[in-house]
Amino acid sequence: MNSEKISDGVTPTDVVGAADPALANYSPAWLANLASDVTLEGSMMNGAVQGADAVRSLVGYVRTLYERQEFHFAGPVDATRFLEDYTAWVNGEPVGNVVLIIFNAAGQSQHVVVNYRPRSKLLMLSRLVGEHFAGTPLAEAFASSTAE
């Protein structure tokens, strides 16, 4: 497990807990039920993107970067919110992620918030996504290979 020491003895880790075997075949149903004006924002983005096609494209591409993915939790918070907590491996390195999905009155995914950790890994992901979507409006929300 990769970790770094920070102030006051706190040690953040890349992998939190062990994956839940019951979620081994989990597939996010929320992704198949996006509102047409769904928004997605996250720690690796500047701003947000809107629209089912844009969200589906971004999430679909990011998932192709995952060598493997282990879910720690995926389930409803209440009638309007759903939470995922997982670790994915990209370029052999673990990347933690917590995703909050908020449903509209029709039960569609209306707002998605994606929070990767640690910062070094989310910046790597942001650059990869920015490079993949270079030349499109989606690229503007992500880091470029020249970003610091």
C-alpha cells in the first residue's frame, strides 16, 4: 500500500479497506439511466460538463483506463442519492474514487460528482482524459499534458 506522511501523524492511503466480493460483478445501472441534461463534475475537472452523451463519453473512456476495479461500496444513500466507493488501477497504480449520484423526480441520474484521490493520481487521470478528448469541447474541462 502506497502512503505518504503528512502533518500531525495523519497518513493518507491509496487503497482504503478491502474490496467487497459481493460487488465483483457490479455494473452501474445509473449510467444507463441518465437525464438528458445530466451534469458531471469532479476533482479532476475544471467546471462541469452537461448532457447525457458527454457524460456517457467521459465515463466510458475513463473506465477503459482501468486495468481493474474493486468496489468497496455501491448502494443507495436514500431515495434520491446513490454512492459508489471503489479503487481502480491505472498504469499499475491504485486510484481511489467516491461517486455521488443524485436522481431527479423521474428516477434518472441528474447530477454526478466524482472525487478521485490522491491528488497526484487524479492529475494523471485528468491529463489522460484531456489528451484523449483534445480538440473537442470536453478537453477544456481537463488538464493538458503541459499543465503543472
